[in-house]
Amino acid sequence: MQDKKFDIAGPNPTMEERKAIDREYIGYLETQRREAISAALATQQNEKLRVDIETARQPAGAPLALIPTSVPLPVPRRVAEQRERAKHCAEDALFCTISKLSSAVKDAFASSPKTKSAARE
């Protein structure tokens, strides 16, 4: 609101009339500003909804494969037998000693070169 000069054919407005005109003009400008802000917000919301609808229409893509990170490995049979023997060893020390001795003897004979050559013939 700058210095206004009224060039009208009738009498110039008084100070009270100028103040009333200024108040009305300020109200008009405020209404214009509110309408511009609400129009911008409505446009922004419509754009957001349009983007949301477009993303919802797009295919989801390939299905996700869930791969476990820590898979328990299968325990070999020999290891399982040794674990079972270890349980028995805690209960019966004589049984444990005999089983260790027999497995050592079996392993010694199995790895001996004479038994391998005899088994081949």
C-alpha cells in the first residue's frame, strides 16, 4: 500500500474513509494470499496422491528369497558316534578306555600297507 491519490470526480475521501478503504484492501489481499496457499497445498497433495497411486500400480518385482545366514552343518556319522561315546565315557571310564583302544587298533590295521595290499589281491 503506497501513497494513494484518488482522482475521482467527486469529493476526496476523508481520513476515516481512507482507513476503511485500507482495511478492506488489506482483507482482500489476505483472502488472495490464503487462496493461493490453499491452491498450492491442494496441488501438492494431488501430486503426492498421484505418485502414490502410480507406485501402487507398478508390479512388486521379483519375490525375495530368504536365505538363512547360519545353517547347521550335518554331523558326519563318525563324529556322532564319538559324541555318543563321550557321553558313555563320563559314566563308565573302563568302557571308554576299551572303546578308545579298540578304535585305535582298528585304525592301525586299516592304515597298514600290508593289509591294503592283501585286500587288493
